[in-house]
Amino acid sequence: GLALAACGLAVSPLTFAVALGLAGAFFAIYHPVGTAMLVEAAGERVGRAIGLNGVFGNLGVSLAPLATAVLTAGLGWRVAFIVPGLVCAAIGLLYVLGPQGDGTDSKRPQAVFPDIPRHVAIRAFVVLTLIAVTNGLMFNAVTILLPKLLEERLAGEAGALGLMGLVA
């Protein structure tokens, strides 16, 4: 979060690049570390916890273009880095200062994995792979391509940034 806020405080292209690189490096550990922490804290309801995390994670991704457009249009591009960075840093501080688990719940009994016929496992692998690929393509198209397409089509229009964020 602090690296992201530093992007908004950058005074040169080099300091911006370094801050953005640091933000990217720190954010890259979210899924491997965050998912492990989520599973550890979920107890017996791992599926529910991962599902809720996915819903609210996608809600955040969906609202990000609008929030960024509103911050940028109203207060400038620097604020669009500083505000989310400070929010991330505050949440991290709350996590560090929050109650610590005692570690006793982390010793769950191992689930017995049923025998699955080979042809069923292959079919499941193929179907899940196709779902993951098409979902990934659609997700990237909506989150990356749509804002760029709107930017190109609405370039130079008054108030276009807010409209692009809202539509995206």
C-alpha cells in the first residue's frame, strides 16, 4: 500500500517506475500468500470462505475503474494512487495489530480423497481447463480491453473519464 501511495508522490519518471515496480512486486504475492492465509483461517468452511473472497474480489475489480475515474477526474491522477495505497496500508496495519490466532484450528483432519476413474478425471481436467481459459479471456477482455476501447472511442469528450469508468 505504501509503495502504491509512493506512485502518487513520485517526482520523476524514475521514482514513479521504482514505486510502481515495488507495488507490483508486493501485490504479486497476494494470491499465493492471501489464499493460504484464507484457507488457514477458514476452518471447516474453506469452500465458503474462498467463494466469498472471490465474490468480493470481483466486486472490487468491477468497481475499480469507476473509483479510479472518479478520483482522477475530481482530484487528479496522483490521488488515484495515494487513496487506494493508504487504504491498503491501513488494512494491513489493522491486520498486524488485530487478534492473533492460537494455531489450534490449523490441525484439521485430512479428508479422504475418493477413487475417481481415469476417464472421469481426464474429462474433469479438460472441462475445468476450458472453463479457466475462457473465464480468463473474458475477465481480461472486460477489465482491460473494455476501458481501452472506451478511451479510444470517447477520447477528447468532456467528462469522458467518468463515463468510461462507469461503463467499464
